[in-house]
Amino acid sequence: MKCREYKLPKIGLKVQVERKLRGYSQQDFAKICGLSKSQLCKIELNQYKTMTLETAYQIASKLDMGIDELIDLNQINYSN
């Protein structure tokens, strides 16, 4: 059974602002999230093609946010 993929709303600006408010450099924040700096840069610039919910959760948790605070679930396009 194939899992459905949903397009997540763009979260880059929120990630960037919250990261900077907490004093993290891109390099340091990427490392604690288990991402490369390049991956984090793409996320912050909304240039990622796909992102797993696990990655979004990891970012949210490292920012001391709930996943619902990071991703506005009302903006998800559920039509495929």
C-alpha cells in the first residue's frame, strides 16, 4: 500500500526566524537537527522538493515548538 504524499505549506521563513531568535547559526542548527547545512538552507529558502514529517518534527522539536506550531495544517493541500 502506497502512502499518500501531501504538499506541506512553506515553512522556511518560520524556521529561519525561530532559529535566529534562538541564536543558532545555520551550521549549528543543521547539525543538531541531523541535517546538512545545504538541506537546512534549502528548507529556509523553500527550495526543498519534499520533506518528511520526521524532518519537520525534528526541526520543530529543536526549536521547542510543536509540529502544529511549525506547520499550519489548514494550509495543506489534500487533493492529489
